[in-house]
Amino acid sequence: MPSKRLGLALAAVAGAITIGVALTIWPPHWRVTNQGGSPCTISRGWSSREVAAACGPASKVGDQPEIAQSLKHFCSAPCELRGRHLIFYDCDGKVAAVERVRTEWQGCVLR
């Protein structure tokens, strides 16, 4: 009986680890709107060219002041406004996050 419980516990732990790994590897997707108001879907890790190919040009573009890529590497990464969403890129120019616009300042200085 104890070996059956141990087997079930190990299976539960293995399942939790598998789900955790899948969630960190599988890129999240976001639905944003293009300038015409139509929805388009983008994914974490896409370049700005891939985003533009899928969604057209951004409404406005800008920069994030000094973000940390690592403890020793900082950069001023790009960001852009698409409809009611801000797209934040990392230091390598890849989509890192998408946030719904809530205030004028959310860490993106638009030009």
C-alpha cells in the first residue's frame, strides 16, 4: 500500500513539473488590434518585423528607459502602441510582454 501512495505522489510531482516546463517553454500569445481596428495575434519572442508582418505598422513607437537583461547588461529596448495595447520588447528586440494601456506612463516613452 505505501508503494502505491509513493507511486501516485511521484506521478503527481512529475505531472506538475511537466506542466510547469510546458508553460515556460510554450510562448504566450496576445491579441492586439492593428491600425484598422482588426485583431491580430502575436507571440512572445517575435521580432518587430514579425509583429509588423502580422499586424501592420504600429500606431506609435518609443523606447523603454534602461531595462535590465541581466545583472550586468542594460539597454533602452523598444516599445510600441497598437490599439489599446503596449508591446514591450527585450534587449534583443523580441516581444517580452504586452500590456493593456491603463495610464499615460507605463514604462514606454512614445514618440
